[in-house]
Amino acid sequence: MQHCKVSKSENGTLFGAKITGGGSGGSVCIVGRNCLRSSEQILEIQKKYKAATGFMPFVFEGSSPGAGEFGYLKIRRRFPPTEA
């Protein structure tokens, strides 16, 4: 996608991607605008991946409000560690 004309114009809606969890699996997180064009570009990437590998990747879409909304868990040690 980085070499197509759309990504270099003002119509480009995807900003970047990060590969994580490599090895026998992995994920790619794509960051972009929340718009129809982004979804179309991601679908195009999905189709190109299937054409190249024979595997259709799963696409999980969306975001969450994060820790500000859901809170977080802080773990503290109550006792000093014992020596082995």
C-alpha cells in the first residue's frame, strides 16, 4: 500500500502498521482514520495477502476507551520475598 498513489495523496487514511507476536502466529496492528476509505484499504490488503499466501487473515476492527474507562489492576507484594 505504501507505493500506491492513494497513500501519497490527501486521500490516504492509513498511517502505519506494527507487526507483533511473530514466530508461529502474530498480528499486525494498522493505525488509520475511522472512515470507509480505511476499511476499503484494509480489505484490499487482506485480499493481497490471501493472493500471496493462500490464507485469508482475520480482521478485528475497532478500539476501546482503554484504562481510563475500564480501570486497571495494581499488584503489590505484601511480604518481602523469601530466600530459596
